Amino acid sequence: MVQWMPTVSSSHFVRTTFIRMKLEPTILYEDRHVLVVNKPAGWVTMGLPEGQETLLTWLKRMIKERDSKPGNVFLGIVSRLDTPVTGAVLLAKTSKAAARLAEQFRQRTVSKIYWAIVEGKWPKPEGTLLHWIKHDPRFRRVHITHAKDPDAEEAVLSYRLLEASPQCSLLELAPQTGRKHQIRIQLSSCGHPILGDRKYGAKNLFPTGIALHAKQITFLHPVEKTPKTVEAPLPPYWRSIALKVLSADRT
């Protein structure tokens, strides 16, 4: 098999591939009711103080200028991504669409697929992780706890191993629950933190952000009532690392 992962702990890898510029979001799908964008690493989804740009404020300004809208632009974020994470973010363009999509998330009928590169060789081809996690607002992170903890939330994550080397493994992930930081803490608790995720124990850097990408989202269109699947291409810097897996000689 062709070696697909560089030795990420080497100073050469970090020096030659670290990316400092902030890329702009790109539109993946848009109609009168919904908008799906591909969020680059480094963008806060929403919630910063007034005057500080977020994904939401940038998109509102872009739509207002593009469509020459005289008034305010309505956009409601119904799926968020952590700042260092890339990939598909779903937004509603009307209040009715926002309410209907939010209900789908509450009912857990929206499905999302992630790709992640983790440190070390993942041991099993597929399976499901079940943990109990709790928030630690002091450090803006979550911790693994036990089921009887009154603050515990159940976190369920299905995984499939796509490829592995002694240094890193490429996983496809399907969260069954939507807990904050659940993918990051669950993989780290198994001894395989996501590449670049220093908050959860990673030892190696990633070109920008962390090696977690929301690759696909499937939801019921809030007006047309038909299933809609949108895929987010991997960032360009992933291609030199993760996409080599798919073209490698597996014999």
C-alpha cells in the first residue's frame, strides 16, 4: 500500500503546510428558503459582540449587497460548527423555514457526515461510541463523565475507518446526538485526538484549524418536503493529506 500520511510530527510538515490566511465561505446550495455554505476554518458561526464579524454577519452583508436588498436580511443558523472546524452549515432564509428546520434537529431527523484525521492507528473498521459528557464553562470545553452525573448528556457517534497509517487514521463519522464538541472529546477519549485539536490533546498541528470536516448534510426541505443532501468539498489543503487515501493502491 502507498504511504498516504506524512509524519505529521516532523517540523518540515508544519513549516511547509501551515496556512495563515482566512478563506471566505462558499455557497453550496441556495433557494428562496434555505442556504448551505462551506465554512472555512477560523470563522465563528455567530454570537460575537457587535462589530466583530461572524459567518452569519458576513453572509447577511454578502446577500444584501448581491441582491441589492433595501432592508435587513433574515438568516437563521440552524446548524453550527466550531470555529476550527470546516464544512457544511445550514441556514434558513425565512422564519418559517427556520422553525421547521429547527424542529427537524430536535427530532434528530437531520443526518450529518464528517471526516476526521486522528492521531495514531485506529484499531477497528467500524463501530459506535457511547459516552456521557458534561460542559465545563470555565474552560469552554467538555469532559467525559458517567451516566449518573446530574449534568451528563449522552453522546453517540458511529464511525467507519477509511484508511490508516502508523501515524494517522482517516475516519468517516455520523453523530447520532448533537452535543457540543462531542466528536472531538469522544475521539480524544479513545486515545486518538483529531489532528490539530490541541484543546483535546492533539500533539500535532494541522495546516489550519483542526482535521474535522462536515462533509455532508441531509435534511427535509422545509417547504418542498423532499429530502435534500448537500456535500461540502474538502478544503484544498486536505487534498495533500486525506485525498491521497482514496487514490492509494489498496492491494
